[in-house]
Amino acid sequence: MTFMRRKTSVVSSILALLFLGGCPGEQSPGDDDDGTVDGGDLDAGTDSSVQPVCENPIPNCTHTIRYTGSGSTVILRGDFATDGWTVGVPMTRVGNAWEATIPAADQQVIVYKLVIDGTWMADPGNARGTPDGYGGMNSVVRVDCDDCPARPPLDWRDAVLYFVMIDRFATCDPGNDMPVGQLESPAEYQGGDYAGLRQKIESGYFGALGVNALWLTSPVDNADFRGLGTDGHNYSGYHGYWPRDLERAESRIGTEAELRAVIDAAHARGIAVILDYVMNHVASDSPVYTQNPGWFWPNDNGRGGNCICGSGCSWDDGWERKKCWFTSYLPDFDFRNGDARRYSVANAVAWAKRVGADGFRLDAVKHIEDAWLTDLRGRLDGEVEWEQPFYLVGETYTGDRDLIKYYVNPTTMLDGQFDFPLRAELLGKILRRAGSMTDLANFLASNDAFYGSGAVMSTFLGNHDVPRTVHIAEDTPLFGDWDDGKGRAWNNQPGLPSGASAFERLAVAYTFLFTSPGVPLVYYGDEFGQPGAGDPDNRRFMQWSNYNPDQTFLRDRIARLGAIRKEHVALRRGARTVLGSTNHTLVYTMVSGSDQVYIALNRADQGQQSQGLPAGNYDDLASGQQVTAPLTIPARTGMVLVPR
């Protein structure tokens, strides 16, 4: 059976409208006052997912904390005021109880203790608590000033995640463009900001792609200096990984209030937001480092040399990886120090609470002490997790599955990690066509359940540390499975591949991601095959126009896959059974209850007979075609099949 790829579609035409929007507050072509996009609804959903707005929100009110028990004097201490922990509020005897009424904001989380006749203790009448960092517990309450409905919580198994590098994504506010200076353009700030991102959220771009979760680069103030990279080029901290003042927002991408507005806009459209949190180190001019040098490892390997990761100390040794500095200007926290750990964990929790984040992507997990993770998990469970589960996903850049798994424990550490070993298999077997698809099937047999039944791993093809995947999918791949692409990052950078084959292979790989358990990730620009070698070439500014037909095909296919995944619980939470595989094909089924979907993948440049697919009539949800098995899977095609 022969299929023709459609070059244009309703999805493509509607998505094109979404690029025309102005900055927040402006009326955009194709947009109505209510934020929806003219031209009809997409299967993936645009602003049809906007949450209902409370008619009468009450921003502020008071809250009374009541203690029933003995004591001559009772004082309420807590974070409800700037002097709440040091001075507090005396509680008043009312009948057989003690009471204190304090001003509060709607949804404010208050952490507190009672001081009863000079003795500090958690509130015995409040079962909800959070670790105080000293072996005890504080009490926690959340104030609800009105009866506005909470937004529906997202089960992270149902998430489709999109990584936005803020400085490289979209710009609306030239007033915050402040280059560091004396830098080559790829290593300099390029002007992306929260205002630009908010416009894309409000235009419906992410809803049209089927995206319901965003991962944003770190919001924390970054170093202003130029830092020398291992490649001999100087860089700015545009990427967010050189935190300086941990209490402030990075002004080059916007204010903390603008970040909160971004998250509010996302929440209004059913989109959760996780933030990159960088806990391993700070910049050398950070006040935290200059004022508390004892909180950091010395740059000393104990053998008469520096302890730079990969130069003087090991990236991977179980001891040295915890103490090594990434560079000479990034001092490494020593989280064996309780004061350092308490400060860092409190800072992370404060950011989550202030801006309303739904999770963290935690950087460089294997380089920190386990106690930091367990302390963070404990405080998040008590102070941040209410209706919406707070997703902790870690980055452990390794092929060692056992090391990745070590940190995955939703009760005490991480909900999941990025599945680097699976990525390597997908790049090798589907994109580079090395080894066989039977090899991939054999890997899946152990990997699908490897990290435990409670793990919510993130599956991905591309991110900011690896070359753009479109080049790995070329007829002659430019990079390998673990290649960082740095060899072409500054010279001989690749351009957009010609022809359809690379984009079609990427569509096959994305078909796998969107029909597998976990949280599929789309790195910004990968939805249309943005080109680029290693860092910083893989971080070019987002292309918003002038796509060729192969790019729009890939983007439309990802949007369609997002819609299919939303429609079928089996693709999000089901169990995989491989039905058949050959050198070039893989056929499997995903089942959850009564929902069953069949997936047939062919990486070859010629049609291939499917193996193991039950005979019968099917709808191919990916292409919109009706097919009959036994069937030939077209060249470089992923099919998502349901029986007719």
C-alpha cells in the first residue's frame, strides 16, 4: 500500500497564524479578545484548554491559627512576616484556646512554630509539617481567601514537555537587552525574554503542538563576567548556569513579576511549568561564595593540583565528582555543611513558592550530596505540593543506568530522570540506522520497567548539550550517539539538511517517543528540525518563519502525535508488548484497560513488511489513512494504528 505525505494541513495553516502575535497586551493578527486563534480548532487543542477564571477573586484576607493546650504564654513564630521568626505574634487566650490572627494573601503558604512557655514546638493540632533543617518539624498551612476553583492537577505521566531556552526563544522587550560585551555573537545574550515567551503561550503555540508542560532555563541572576570555555572561546551566562545572586532574577530576561505572569498565563491554559534549578555551584563573584567561603569545596585535589572536573579531579569518581569545580570560576557547594545545605534548599523552595512553579529540572545531580535531594523532597512535600504534584526530574548525563536509577525515588529523591541511555538507543537504531531494530526491542525489554513502577522518566532526542538531532538523522549522519558536536560548534557549522529523509526519520523517532511511557521532551526548534552542531551552535535563536515543506511536515506530525497521545491513555500509562521486529522495523502495542494502540515503525529507505501486526483493518492516526494488515510500512514512517 502506498501513502503520500501531505505537505499542507489545517494544523500547518493554524500554526502559521500563531507566529504573527504581538507582545503581551497587544491585539495580534488571528487572535480574538479571548485569546483564541481564528481558523478552527486543532486536534491538539489551542486555547480551548484555557481554565475558567474565578469571578470574584479575593487577593488578601486574614487567617487565624488556633492552639488548644496548656501554657502560660504562647507566641506564634513563622515566615508570615519579615520579623515573624525573630519576634512573632503573641497569641491571645480565647476560652480554652490560644489564637492569633494574621494578614495573608490568597494561597499563601505559612510555615510556623509555636513557642509555648519558651519552648519551640510544632503545632500539635496541625498534622501537616515540613522539616525545619535541624531534625525537627515546622507546621504548615495554606490560606484560601475565596472559593475559587483550583486548576485541575496534571498527572506527570500525561505531560508533553517543551524546553525553552529563554534568551534564545522569543523577544518582546528590547529594554532588557544588555549584552555583556566583547563576545562573539553565539556566546552573547541575544534578547529572548519572558515577555516574548508569554506572547507565544497566549497565542496558543504550545497548545497547538500538544504541549502541556514547559521547562524554562534558570530564572536566577547570573554572572556578568565573561567566562572562558574549554574550547578557548569566552561566554556569557545567557544559559542560566552561572548563578550569582540567588535571591534575584536575571534582569536580561525579565523580572520575577514577569516570570510569575508567564507561569500564570501557562496555568490559565492548562500548561504546567518547571524551572531549571542550578544547585551544584555559584559564580565566583556570588555574594553567597564571597561571604561564606566555608560552604564550598576548595579547588584542591589534595595532590598538589586544582580540582576541576576532568582536569585534576574526575567527572565520575564517587568522591571527586562531588567536590570538583566545573570551571575555575564556578565554586562548588559542599553540602555536607548543614548551613550551606539549609540555605540552598530554602532558596529552591522559596523560588518555587514565590513564582508558582510546578517542578524543577535539577542540574548535575550526580555532583551533589544525597542529603540535598532528600532535604529538598521533604520540604517540597510539606510546603509546595498541594493539589499539583511537584515534579523533580534530574539530569545525570551518563549511559550508566544503575547510576541514573540510584537517584530515582519519588518518596525521597527524584520522580524521574532524563533517559540518556534510551536516547542513545533511539539515535543509534532509528536515526543512524546502526545495529538493528531487534536490538532496540531487546533494550526496551529491560528498560521499560528498569527505573521502577513509580518513576516518571523523561524521554528525549535533543537538548541544549548535544548537537541538533536533525543532523544525526541525515543520510550520512554528522554526529554519533554520544557526540557533543563541539568540533563544528564554531567553524563549518551545518545548515538545514536538503531533502525530506532526515525530517522523516525524526518523525519516526518522535512517533516512538509519543507512544511510549514517560514524559516526551521537545527541545525548542527541534519541532521543525532546527540545525546546529554542539554548544553554542545548538542554541541558535528560534526560527519563527520561512519554513520549508519538510520542516512544516515535521512540526505538523509532532502536533498530531501530541493530539493522539492526549486521546489515548494507553500511550501515556500503558504497558508495551513488542509484537515483532526485523533489521529495519519494530511493531509493538500499548495497552491500558480497554484502550489498545498498535505502533509500526520503519527506519529503512524502502517499504518493509510489518511483523507481528494482527491481520485486520486499521485507522492510521498519524497519517489519517485507512490501512489493512498484513501491510507494508512505507519508507521512513511511523504508524499509530487502532482497529476499525
